[in-house]
Amino acid sequence: MSVSSDAVRARRGRRSRARHRAEHGLFLAASAMLSLAPGGSAERAGRLLSRLYFSLARSRKRILLDNLAAAFPQMPRAEIRRIGRACVENFGATVLEFLGSHRFSREDILSRVSIVGEQHFAAARARGKGVFILSAHLGSWELGALRAGMIGEPISPVVRPLDNPLLEEELALRRTRFGNRVIAKRDAAREILRAMRRNETVAILVDQNVIAEEAVFVPFFGRLAATTPSLALLQMKTDAAVVPVFTFPMGKGRYSLEFEAPILAGEFEDSGSREERVRRATARFMEVTERAIRRDPAAWLWIHNRWRTRPG
């Protein structure tokens, strides 16, 4: 006996809704436990849980170690493993810290995240054409975005929504509680261009893999990496400054949010064709990102399969 496609879709929809509610319930329970725990417990729990997960998720652990070995070919194996362990622990601590950030006051964020190079951001804002923040999954990037939005006007990070809408709503509440607003990655170009016309600030993370059809391939730790050209294309269209900003961990739940000198579109005007200008700009963005990661390798997300998409 065959089952109609409508019936199958209906059952899948019910399972999906039930799964979403179950995941949301677990999230709320974990969040409540974090709220009751003494200071520092979230960080310790995150480190412990991430170590446990990666002891079981062997394929993900292999990606982590292979990425580090390829990026640092001269580094001793023992040091590779040390950085790998620190990366796993930092990631778990960062995730749980952000999930518990709903209890942070504005003063908590100000005390946890210090600012370096704010004059670079001010110079970019003074141009009156909007600002793109170029960042990466380095340190506590979510707390960094909250702190950046407290400097002057709120900022708008571009994010990929989660598959579970209930969990996505929880993350959005944490991301926007101090005035920031989020721009969904899907079909974001129109909103971003509007923000630039209003001289606003949009944060874009460009350190993740993309599919070949959407990528330009530029060097990143000695290998060609499939990278989104969206930031370069948006800068060409708006002439907005791109300001590299990275959130470096300083220990004990403290971070340094560091702004670098603006990258202007004029830097790439003599690069030939439009495609070559986009490639050169994207390569420049990844160059500054790599430099930041090399400063503190354990703070970056090496567990992501950054070089999964290969050229041609």
C-alpha cells in the first residue's frame, strides 16, 4: 500500500515540530541551570562538554587536527594537539558563555570586553557611507558584536538562521537585547544596501566555506579556500569602508575587541577587470583574517571544514 506524499510531509512536519519543541525545552532547561550556577561555571562546563563531545566525534576531531597540521606544517605534533585541545575547550566555553549572556547587564559586557583601535572605526564612520565590519569566528565573536554595538550606534550582524525557529528566536533575543539587529543571510543584499545608505554598520564573517558556485578561491593558510565574494561586491557597490575587527580572548572571561585600519575600495581600483578586483579584495580580507588567527590559533574555529570545497 502506498502512502500519499501529502501524508508523508504531514508526518515529517509533526516530527519536525516535536523535535523543535524538545530542543527548545532542553535549551531552556540548560539556560536555567546556567543562570543558577556560580560565576565561571558556564565556562568550565563548556570546556568539559566540548572535550567529551570531541572524544566521541572522531571525524570532527580529524578535521580539527588535519586543518592545524596543514596550516602549520613545521609545528611539532605535540603542539598541534595542544592547540587542538585548547580550540575545543575555548569553543565550548564560548558557546555556553553566549547562551548564558541573557543575564549579562550592559555593565557586564563593558567590563568583560575592552576596546582597542576605536579611532579606526570612528574614521570609517566619518566618511558617511556606512561601514562594513570584517570579522571571523575568533574568540567570543558574539560578545564582540554586542560590545561593538555599544560604541555609538547599534550594528547589524549578518547571520545564518538556525533550522529550529524556536532556538533561532532565543539567539536573536540575545543578539538584539542591547539594540543590535540581525540581518538573515538569505537574501540579505537589499537590507545591507539600505543600511549603508543610512550610514549604518553591518558585520560580516567571511571565514567559512561556501559552495563552489558562490565562491572565489583565494589563499588562506597556504591553501586555496572557497570564500564568499559578497563583501567585496558590496564594497564596490557602496564605497563603504571595511574595518577588520577581531575579539581576542584575554583569559577569565575577558576579551579584547580590536579594530584595525579601514580597507578602502580604492585600494583595488587598478586591479584590472571587475572579477580581478573582487578576487584581490577577497584575498586581502582573508589575509588580515589569517594574520589575526595566527596571533592566537587556539581561538579560531578549526573544527569547521574550511577547505571542503575545492577549485575546479
